[in-house]
Amino acid sequence: MLDGINDAGVVISDNVVPKEDVIEVTGTNPSGEKLHMGLIVRFVLDNASSADDAIRLLKARNIYGNLGS
């Protein structure tokens, strides 16, 4: 589990409980800049000034990657 709060007061937590051994995300927005799902928490804490800003930033990215064994 990853979590944190930034200077603007934005709080984020990443807690994954997979139904399968491996979760794979192949891309959420093919036209967006790539962002590995393991870096979402750090990206939001470094760049977002509000929850709405975090949502906007993440929707603009092509999130990909996998978690699991």
C-alpha cells in the first residue's frame, strides 16, 4: 500500500486486492502520455493541487502496467 499527502493537502492512497494472481492494465488513454500504475501516487503528490486536479491529470495519462506474482 502506498499513500501520502502533499503541501496542497491532496491525499491519495493506493491499495490493490487482486481477484487474480496478476492485474494487468494495458492502457487507459491511448493518446495520453504513458504513466506506469506503480507511479500514480508519486505523480499525484508531485503535481496535483486539488482532488479535481488529480482526476484531470490522471485522465490525461495513459496508465499501464501490472501488479501481482
